[in-house]
Amino acid sequence: MLEKHRQQLIIEILEHSQFASVRSLTQQLNASEATIRRDITKMSKRGEITKIRGGAEVINEEKTKKQISSTSFSIDKTKREKTKKLIARRAVDLCSDGDSIIINGGSSTYMMGEYLSKLQLNILTNSFVLANYITENSDNQVSLPGGEIYREQGIILSSYESDTTENYRGSMMFMGTPGLGEFGVMESDPLLIRSEQKLKKQTEKLVILADSTKLGQHSNFIFCPLSEVDILITDSNADPSLIKKFESQNIEVLVVDAID
């Protein structure tokens, strides 16, 4: 990760939590303690953050209150970013002008935004960051479900049964996942599952975007079994035996080259 990018993420982390230890920052940014300490020293000298014993803290708390972006989402986007972009581009290749599609929130599906600008689609998404990007960079028609903004995940969720989702119909639903294994498509939170299952009911095909590090991984919650997955898009570092298992479940597996 470039120094400038890493230091921007440090600012976002501090704006979200006011304080972060050196150890926490090394874990979140996958960097050494020496690197993080150097970053903190440089940023402190520039007046961007306050250096304190064992870590750093935010300077401007008012900025924190106004923040609408999500720190974890920003960090997730940087992990295997080049490969995720190839997966996202392959996902967009499945779409044609005039299609109505559903895109679930997440760092992998967010990458689709860059490639959607060449198409004319009707898009329902629960990702407010993706919706903002698409409306600013394309002529696609974008719809959002009703609900509350969850900044950490960068999505909109509703605890109510009626949130306008039931009025939409899509040919495909695109979603990422923290893990895909023998038990199915994994998810990290039951509230997310409820929202995503409502979206899935409104579509004909489920397309999973999952880089090779997600394959074979497990989580506490299952979104759906493998039998409900139609297409998996992953990268060439994927274990061939896992790909065969997915194909044996009648899942079409599309593989892009891994480049990072």
C-alpha cells in the first residue's frame, strides 16, 4: 500500500474512533509497527493527527460527527484491489443494455461501478456509496431501498418488511461474501442476511463475487446454500479442488487472472 493511501486510511480510522493504538493500526492496515510509527510521526508534524503514547488520536472531532464514509469499507477496498477490479469487470460483462439488476453492498461489488458507466441499466442497490458513484459517473437508473444508513458497512438496511424492494425485479443479483464453502454463502451479520434475502427474492440469478482468499472460508452465519448460487466469479489463485466442488453443485465458475 502506498504511504499516502495508508496515511489517509489512518485519518479515516481516527475520525471514526477518535483514538487508535499502534498495534490496532498495524492489524487493520497490514503494516509493520515501525511503518505505522513513522506514519504517525510524519502526520503529527504536519498537524493532521495528535501523536500520543502508544498510538494517535483525532484532532478535529467535529469532522468525525459529520463523517458518512465507512472506515472498514475503505480498508476492505484496498485488499487485493487489482484482482477485485478484474472480478468486478467480469461481473459487468454479464450485463447488457436495458437489464435490471440488483447489486448488494460490499467492497467487491463497489468495484463494479467503474465499469457500469458504459451501459444503460436499471440498478437497485442497498449500497449508498455505490449509488453515489454510479449517479455521478453514468446515466444508469439507480434505485435505493428505504431504511437506515449503516456507515460502517456503507449500506442501507431496513428492519421493516416493506422497504420498496418488493416493487423491483432484476435478472441478476451481484453480491460479495466473507466466505464461500461447503455450507454455502457466508455472511457476517443476521441483519444483513435478512436484507439480502429480500433482495434475492426479487431476482432470477445469484452471482457471487469472491476472490480466492474467500473460498473455503467459514462464518457464523449462512446466507444461502450452494444450490442457490448460479455463477461464481473468482481468480486464478483459487484451489482447483474447490472449483470442482462448486461446479459439481451446478455453479458456473468464471475465473480471472490474479494480479496482486
